[in-house]
Amino acid sequence: MITSIELVDFLSHSDTKLKFEEGVTIFVGDNGAGKSSIIDAITFSLFGQHTRKSNKGLIRRGTNQGYAKIEFSIKDKQYETVRKIDSKGGLSAIFSETTNNDRVEIAAGERKQFGESMTEQVEKTIGMDFEKLKIASIVQQGELNAIINAKPKEFKELLNAIIGIDKLDIASESMKKVTKEFREKIRTELGYDDTHIEILTKDFEKYQCEIKETEPEKNQLELQKKEIDKELVELQEKEEIETPKRDKINQLELQKKELVRYVKETIEGIQQEIKENERKIHDCKNCFEELKLKTDFERKLEKVEEEDKEVIKKIQEITSQIVSLKEKEKLAEKLQLKDNKCPVCDSIVEKLNPFFQEKHIKEELIKLKQDVDLKEKERIMYSQERDRFVTELQKIRDAEATLRAHSIKTKEELVAIQNNTEIKKEKLSLADNENLEEISEIDDHTKLIFRNILKLELETKGFDEGEFKNLKERIVGKRSNLSQIDQQMGGVLEKIEKAKKQSSIIEKSILELEKVKKYMSRLDKIQSSVFSRDGSVATSLRSWALNSISIKASDYLSILNTKIQRIALSEKARDVSIACHSKTEVLELESLSGGEKVSVALALRLGMASLLGASNLNLMILDEPTTHLDTERKKSLVDVLSQLSRIEKSQLPMQFLIITHDAEIFENSNVEQIYKFESGEEGSKVTAL
């Protein structure tokens, strides 16, 4: 049970400490006084969860941090959970066991990536997580009697949520997803799934029919092909005799064309060679004369460059002197005599050294600048001569490059090219002759081609081109017929082969899909019997749960002072019904008094809490249970709670926290532990009544 709650700057509480005992504890006060904050404090401290929008909203306005601390006992062991939150959203948490006023830390924080979770340790200790605690131990506003006022179908859905049957929906959806993915995998691998077996069977029968119908057409085409093949063989034998002659006719024409082509190319080659030689002669005509001047110009260029370097050196020397004199000029400006006294040592000086006289230095500077100007003019002259010599040497290098480009090393080689050009011009005179015999005299190759022409003319004498053409046309016709038959035969064979192949594929697919169909049937059976809300598994779970709740609720009713001895929950069709039994008869819910209905609703809540394990806290919180209740039923609720307060702890080891704003209804009750909540400027104020 919870033994104490401490809230510091948590929601509306600045500093609130509450002590608890077993039995019934009442929180009374107006709306907004901070009563429901106790629920958030309990769930936040234990599990780090609450009903507010964000963690930052848990901190009391105007403060930087807050915390909730819960002390509770389980089986004679004392525990403490503390969770803190600051305005930046930072969290800290510690779960400890207290022994003889010493605290032993069990877990801290929520570093789940390191296997550290305070919440998990708390859940293990109390035997319940946040979601189960909400269902089993926290009854929200107006929900106390909702359990008996609910429609049978709604009660069944509540029961499903309590025992987790609603999770079967998740499992069912997962099963559907698995089934769908399995079908998609089969469809990817085979191209079909088990829903296509009937279609595939019809396709298989269609392909078998095509094979049977196509066989006669295939046999007829094979017979036609055999007859045409025989006729074609006879024509090809005649062609083999005449073709060599026809080939030689073609060779004869080719040889004549070859002779003309070769002569033409040879003449073009000669013309090109003459043109190339004439270009060489033109380009190299004066090159050897240019080469004779190379040594002289190189010597002159070298001399000019040396003289230019000397001038540059002299200019640099004069420039250095100018720089030095300018420094002395600056010094001279400062060393002016005043009353014939030195400005440095104040001694009498009759006359300054010329090197310290400003006028003398300026005259020297003018003279040096004139010397620089003369040397610059001299340098320009040398530069012009050097450019001229460089230009002449470039012409000589161009001549050398021209000779290298034409691969001519001596003047004698150039003369030999001139003589060869004149010889080739003489051969060009044969190019204008149309007589094959005469133009064949150009070279030995033209003579060989002409001899072959004469031989072929002799061998092809008497050949009839018309008859040979007719023979070829007949052969082409027969081959065309064969090609058409082959195309038809190919289409027929392809059709048969395709039908056989598709039949084989479909047959294998059907065999595989039959196995898939059996497997899918088993999956569907599992889905309907195991994962369905109304399947055998869910029905058995509900039957067990209803019996467990009925027994436990009846035990609680036996403690309360009512005429109802037993509650029986049962499932009929798709609904869950509630039957109340006295010693002699079955009582309808509508016939019960307000107090009896509250007792039944509370007993069922306790029975459901027991089914969930009720947690080791043995705690139940009723938040505004009087909401939507009339005066009579409010009084009945107080009577029931008063009875719970009078029950010995050994009979009902439960702790009840009742949150309500109807303080007046407890004025004459037997409930002793009552806390009054009030709202003030410093936050919620809690007073024990």
C-alpha cells in the first residue's frame, strides 16, 4: 500500500505531504484544488507517465523544478520512488528500498540503451505497468457505475481490454499481414498464388487443346516442304554448272573495272607525287643559300647581347648611386648650419663637406640621371640590333625546318627530285588513251590485269545470260516457297512449344499452389480459431476471466452488507451479462437499490483488479465517483465506503483513495481518514479532517 506522498512545486502543490493507512482515504475539495494531481503524482513517480500534455506542465508556475515522491510497502518491505523535472525538461529518478531508515538504491533514470530502467524495476516490484494500473486501480470520473450500466456488448469490450483479448486484434492484423506477405512472396516466385488455381487449370486445358489441334497442320507443312526440297535440288544442280561461267563474266567485268580503277589511281598518284615534288622544290629553292649566313648572324647576336648586358649593369650601378645620394640628400636637409654651428654637436663649423651640401648633392643627382638616360638610349639601340639579328636567324631556322620537313639534307638530293619529276610527267601522256591494251603499258601490274581479261573473255564465250537469269528466278521462287513454309512451320512449332512449355509451367505451378492452398487453409483456420475475438482461444479466456471475476467479486460482496450473495458473469452469443443472486432468487440490475448498485459496481471493479493481479500495491483510486449520481446514489456510495472503512484489514487488505468535491456527503460517515484540499495563492493547501 502507499504510505506517504510528498509533492514539491508539482502542479498546484508547493509543498504537500500526506500520510496513508489501509482502508479508505477521502480527498475532498472544490474543483481545481489539486485533488486529481495526486493521481498524476502517483503515476509520474512510479512510471514517469501522467495525464498532462507535457512534462514541463507538471512544474508549478513560477518555479524552476518540482518533484513527486511516493513511499509504499509490499510484503513488509518499504520502497520509495522519486522523480524530478526541471523547466528545461531535464528528468531524474531514483527507486530505493528503505531498511531501518537506510536507503538502498535499486534503479535510477531511464537509460534503456544501457539496460538501466527505473520504470522496469518498479513494474517488476509492484507486478503491474502503467496501462494495467489505469484499468485495474484507477476509476475515472463517472465510471464507477458505468461498468453495470454499460450495454452487454460494451461490457464485453471492456472485459476484452482487461484480459488483453483486444491484443488479439493486433495479432490478427499481424497474421493477415503475414498471410498477405506470404501470398505476395508466392506470387513473386511463381507469378500466381492459391487464388489463381482455377484460372490456371482452365489455361492448362486451353494449351492442351491447342497442341492437339495444331499437330495436323504441322504434318501437312512437312509434306509440302519435302516436295519443294526435291525440285530445288534439281535446279541447284543446273545452277552449279552455269554459275562458274556467270562468275567468270562477273570476274571479267571486275577485271576491266579494276584495270580502269588502277590506272586512274596510279595516274592520280603520279600527279600527286609530281605536285608534292614541285612543292618541295619551291619550298627548298633558297634554303641552302640562307644556311650559309647562320654562323655570321649568331656571332653578331652574341656580341650585341654582351654589350646590352654591360649597359644594363652600368644602369644598375648608376641607379644605386642615385639611391645613395637621395639618402644623403635627406641627411643634408637635416645638417643645415645655424650661426655656423653644427646641429649635432653644436661645434663651430666654417664650411660643410660637399657631400653634406644639399646643392652639391642635387647637382650630382642631375648628372647621374643624365648618364642613365644616355645608357637607356644606348640599350634601345642594342635591342633594335638584337631584334634584327634574331629575325634573320629565325629565317635561317625556318629554312632548316623546311629542309627537315621535306627530308632533304643536301642540294644534290633536291636536284634528284627535280629529275624524277620530269620523268613522271612523261608517263601522264598515257592517261588520255581509252584503249585497254595501250593503257596497260603504264606498269607491270596493268599488264598482268590485261592478260587476265583476255583469258576470261575466252572462257565465257557463248554464255546465255537470259537463260541463267531464268534459272536463278526459278531457284529464288522455290526458296521463297520454302521460306514461307518454314515461317509457317516455325509459327506452328513455336505455338506447340509455347503451349507445351506453358502447360509444364502451369502444371508445376498448380502442384505447388495446391500445397500453398492447404497451408493457407491452415493459416485461415488458425486465424479464425486462435486470433479471432470470438474464436475458441478468446472464448476460453473470457470464460475463465468471467468466472474469476465472478468469484472474486462475490467474495467482496460477502464482506459488504447487501442481500446479494453472488455475482455471476456469463457470455451469451456476443454479449456479456451480469446476474446478481440472493439466497433465494436471481435479482435484475434494474431492481437493485442505489447502494446495492454501487456495491456491485465496486465489487466488479475489485474483481477485475484482482484478475489483473491487482498489483502488489493493493490500491484503488476513485476519481470523483459521485459525478452524475443523484442524492440517493451518492448516499449509497458513502454507506458502501463506510462499510469498507469498518472492515478489518485481514478481511480486505485493500487501500482506497476517494477523490470528490462533495465534502458534505461524508459529514456523518464512518470514514475517518479525510483530507481537505483548498486552493490558495501559495498553491494547494491540504488539511487532515
